[in-house]
Amino acid sequence: MAKTLGIAFGGSGAQGLAGIAYIKALEALEIKPDIVSGTGVGAAVAAMYAAGMTSQNMIDFLNEIDFPGTKRPVNPLKVKDAKYGLLDGLGIEEYFQMIMPVKVFDRLYFPLRIVAADWATGSQVLFEYGDVGQAVRAAMSIPGIFMPREIGGELLIDGSCVNPVPFDVIRKDCDVLAAIDPNVNEGDAPSIVYGVMTGAFNAAKKALAEEKKKACNVELYESILVDEINPFDFALFNEIIESSEERAGLFAVKLQDMLESKHDKEAK
């Protein structure tokens, strides 16, 4: 009997778009997951994947968005307060809903789990039913980039704050579990304050992910460093995806070997 595959997508900022390169590599080897999860921008990637969109469909979607920074660099120093975000005016949720071929969880091609965080309590909020677009918008409400999403009277933000790569929420649903954890190089932060803020946030996320790995076995954990971008650089999606393709190809081959070896052992 073939083993089931689960993939968790992380990446709270633009670096989360690297997950598209991994989907492209999996498509090349005709590997399909049985369940996926995601948080931050990784939630949007996971949702589009579960809705049947190909990697090229996702790139076409990104090409249609007039991201700040397309014509001039984004200035991270213009981050607003906790109530607002740099990309408030994009209408991302509405456009996402429009292009999604499947809009509710129970009609997706394979199960999806999305993780957000309660802004007031800091607790994890797990979405697995209802409106996919609403859940994605909540999960990718990166403080300072996207305005928090209010659902049921609660303000929800990027789930990376509580679960940077939500592999644990699908562990019991698959035999082979893979996690994709994109990060950015903070060495060239545009200011001391910005560098300290993002550096501290990323350090906390890494520590939290490491603790979760100790408590939850992951067969293939992929940590990627996306150089020469910052979390606001959504306009550089082509560069982010292309720079990740080589690593993604190796990841897909490793995953194929794991699935085949586990299937062979089961057959014996």
C-alpha cells in the first residue's frame, strides 16, 4: 500500500513564495501530496495548491498583482502601527477569492490546514472548514505588512508567531511528512531598528520551530535561505522562485526516494 504524503509550507513574508518552486519540482516528478498545511504566505501557497492550481497558475496570479515595489523599492521604514499594514490597499483577499478555483475547504482536491494566531491571546487558530480565502487572509496578516483580519470578533494575525511551519497539525494524517521553511538573510537590513525587529522575530520563529521538531518527527525538513530580499519584497517573486529551484529539485528527488523506499518496505 502506497504511503501518504503531507507537506507543510512556512514563510511569513515574501520568502514564503519560494514554496512555489517546490511545487514546480514536485510536479516535474508527478508527486502529489495527500494533505498540506501552511501559515503566513505559506498558507496562500498551500491553499492554491490544494485548490488544484499549478505552479504556473500561481505565478500568473502573482503577475496580475501590482505590488508596492514593482516600480520602486518598498521602504520597510514606512511600517504602520499594529492596526494597519503596508499592503492594506491591495484587496488581496478579494482577488484571491476571485482566482481560486475552489473556495471552501471541503471541496478542495486534498485536505488543507491553515494556521493563524489570535492577536489578543497569542493562541493558535486552526482553520480546516469554511471559507478558504478568509482563512488565508487571516493567516498571512503579517504585522506591519497586512492589516489583521477580524473573524468572529477576534483579530487574527500571521500564524508564524505561534507555529512557523505547521507540520504538527498534519502529522497524524500522513506517513511521510515534509516541511518547507523559507527564511531571509537579515545581514543587509536597511536600518538598525528594522534589523533588530525582524532579526528578533526570525530568531524566535527558528527557536519555536526547533522545539516543535523535537516533539514531532518530520521525515524531510527543508530550511531555505532566500538571499538579497527582505520580507516586504513581494514584487521580486520571480527572483525568489527562480533562486529556489535548484534546492527544490533536490528536495523533490529526496522525497521521491523516501516515498519509494517506504512503499518497498511496506510491500515486503
